[in-house]
Amino acid sequence: MSRHVALLRGINVGGKKKVAMADLRALVAGLGHTDVATYINSGNVVFANAAPDAGRDELETAIESAIRAGLGLEVAVLVRTHDELAAAVDANPFPDAEPSRLLLSFLRTAPEPDTYAAAERVESGADEFRVDGTTVYLHVPDGAGRSKLAAALSKPSLVVATSRNLATVSTLVRLSQDPGNRRSD
């Protein structure tokens, strides 16, 4: 069975779209997936795919539908395989960045070439970003909270995306390894 991670967008932030991780695990398991686990309260679900022929679109749609039916919430879900997450970590264009200060935004589709043109013109101090396929890397040495670049990157509302810091993504890579290959840290 292939290992996947579902990344939910915008749950448990500021008291909105509250989702208990136990409920989320039950919903994903209810779709027939196995070895379901969640990591932190921001909507990261690791699972073994019960339908190996199902593509990313099918998995995202099924989980979104289960959340809508079971919890009454509209939540965007982005799914990545273990290998895709590991490749995103390996492709990090900012290898010296502190893991909590490097955000990886996973996009549903690759952006059009001019999607982030306005962000490229932002006077952003030490902040910098790179786009690699369906992943945007944002290095914010002073944090994302006051970053003008982070604000500019969140503007293209036509792009379905969700972000995690490198520390979280690295943990998800480890958790989504085939159980026989997992290292214990």
C-alpha cells in the first residue's frame, strides 16, 4: 500500500473550522484507508492508501467530501505521497534556513508563470521565495507574521494551497515512511 499525507487547509486557526483529530482520523479510516495517524492539530493525516489506483485528485475529493458530509465543513485538502514530500524537502533551495522559518506551500496545481509577479516586486528585506512545480518555498528569517512577502504570496486566491514549515514537513516525511523502514528518533 502506498503511503500518503493529506494536508488540510485552514482548520483550527483562530477558532474557525474546528476539527478534532480523532474525528479526522475516523473520517479517513472510514474511506477504507489504514494505518491512519494525525500529526499536530493543523490537519496533517498520514495514511496507507486503500485504493492504490486512486490518483491525487480522487483522494483529495474523497477526503473533502467526507469532511463535508461528516463535519459540515468546506475544507480544501491537498494530498502528497511520501516520495513527493521527501522530494520537496530534498529540493529545498534554502538549505541554511532554520526549519521553523522556512514555509513550504503545497499547491493543487502548478501556478501560471505570472501568478507571483507582484510578490517578486515586494521590498521584503531578508525574505525570499522560490517556486518549484507545485511547491512554493518561503524563507522568512524574522518570521512570517509581519512579512510583506508572505502577505503578497497569499494574494493569488485562485491558487488552492496550504503551508507547513520545514520542521513539520520533515516530520511528516518520517511518519509517512513505510512502517518497516521508519527510523525511531
